[in-house]
Amino acid sequence: MSSRTPLIIGITGGSGSGKTSVTNAISEVFKNHSVVVIEQDYYYKDQSHLKFEERLNTNYDHPLAFDNDLLIEHIHNLLNNKAVEKPVYDYAQHTRSTETITIEPKDVIILEGILVLEDERLRNLMDIKLFVDTDSDLRIIRRILRDIHERGRTVDSVVDQYINVVRPMHNQFIEPTKRYADVIIPEGGQNEVAIDLMVTKIKTILETDVIV
């Protein structure tokens, strides 16, 4: 890592919007550079003090589900050239795992998650804020396919969760953060033009060492 202050990029959008695809596309371009991705999903609050039955009621699409205090502390440490131990969340047990992942300071820090723009403290740490904006019909189709193939869910359970939790939380907490974005990227990873523009911007900042 160089002596420059790390560039922090926030990438957000609804579940299934393609924000991970945008994150991966940008990371791939800079794979030979000093880049790290920090997923907000890793910072769900520890629930070991709750009974397992109580953990099942957790609303993972609500701002209160995240331990933003720890996330912000870790970002500050990375900004001060200190390594951090990123938590790992155990989705089977619905609480934080005892394992951690060591994250070293990098020139570029990509912070990705559905609510990274909801907390003003996080927004104030970002140099570039991106919102991936994708139609709701595409988002639910992607979520259904993902949860069936990767998480063993049924169609009925995914749709029920989407209607009762995901959609209202999106409308209440995620969609309003669009106004904080510097750039809105329609259709996620399929929008090569927008991604190319962001890559060019990031390269310019890294080459000049000037945060604008």
C-alpha cells in the first residue's frame, strides 16, 4: 500500500439489483492494484445472546440488523493503515461466527451493501457513492433464483419474505438513499458504459493522488 489516503467507494442498491456485479467488475479492473471489498453483510450484529428461535425473527433488511459501529471502527483503522479482523456471519446459526478474516489496508476500499448509504457516518467516509438502480421485477427474479439454488429455499418462502419484509424495507430504507448517490447506475453489471466511466474516474484519482 502507498502512503496515499485510501479511496473509499460505497456501492449500494436493492437486493438483486446487481451491486455485487458492479463491485466485481470494478475490482477485476484493479485486481493488480491495492483493492479490498468489505461487504456490509459480514457486519450483521452478533445474536449469540438470543435463543435460536428468537434469532429466526431477525429482519436482515432493517438498518438495526447491522453493527455499523464496528464497521465504522474498522474503516477508520484501515484509513490509519491498521489491519482489521472482519467478522464472519453464520447464517445457519443466525449469529456471528467465531471466525474472522484479516483485512489489510489498501489504496481502494469498496464498501458494498444494501444500506451503506443509510448511515450518515458511513456516507461521510466515502469519496464516491454509487446506487445500482434496477427494476423490482428483475430484482425479485434474481433473488428467487439465488435463494433457490444457493440457499435451498422454496419459491413460496422467497416470495413471502419479499412481500412481507424485503419490499417494504426497500421502499422505506434503501430507495430513499438514492438521493445521496453521486452516480446512479441503471441495470447493474450489465451497464458497461457506467462501469467504464467509474473505472476511468477511479484511475484518475489514483494516478493524481487527489480526492475530488
